[in-house]
Amino acid sequence: MSARSAETSAGDGGRALRAGAEAVGTARPSYGYTPEKEALIKRLHRIEGQVRGIERMLADGRYCIDIITQIAAVSTALEAVAFKILDDHVNHCVSAALASGEPQIAAEKSRELLEAVHRFARAR
């Protein structure tokens, strides 16, 4: 990677590195979750339905604890999706960056992973 490419990558939040590392020879980048994308989308649709159910519970004046229980279920379901995507990211994107032999790409993916883990941990 050239110095100019590294500068561009650092200045754009890493998008250039992602594009360069994951879209080699393809028009559309492939990510770790790609093989399971449809299943993940279905899970998110179920979660969306749960959230709508919570809205109906509020509108119907349901008991507080029942609503909190459903909110906890939605949070757990979203965490499961996030962990799955994070796991796929480590096993695909980070692994490929480390195997590439490109120290800049490996360092960027490692930094990106740590930032994501920190964001996820703060959100809990």
C-alpha cells in the first residue's frame, strides 16, 4: 500500500482499506456475514416484530414488568446478532487482513476490531 493510500485510508475512517482488502477483484465486497446474510435478516425481522409487540403492549396498558421482560428479550436477541456478526468479522475480515502480510491492513483491522468491541462493551 502506498503512503498516499494509507493517508487516504486513515482520513476516511478506514473505508479505503476495507474496499482495498475485501473487494480485491470483485465489484462488491464480501464480508464474514455474507453467507448467512438472509438468516441474519430474518432474525432482525423477528426482532422488529418483537419491538412492535412492545409498542402494542404500551398502547394496551400492559403490566410494567411484562414490558420490561420483552425489552430484555429484544436486547438479548440484538446482542446475539451483534456477537454473530462480530464473530464472523474476526474469522473473515480480521483473519484475512492478518494473513495478507500487509502490516498496515492488519493494524487497521485490529484497531477497527478493538474499537468495535469497546463500543459494544459501552453499550451494555
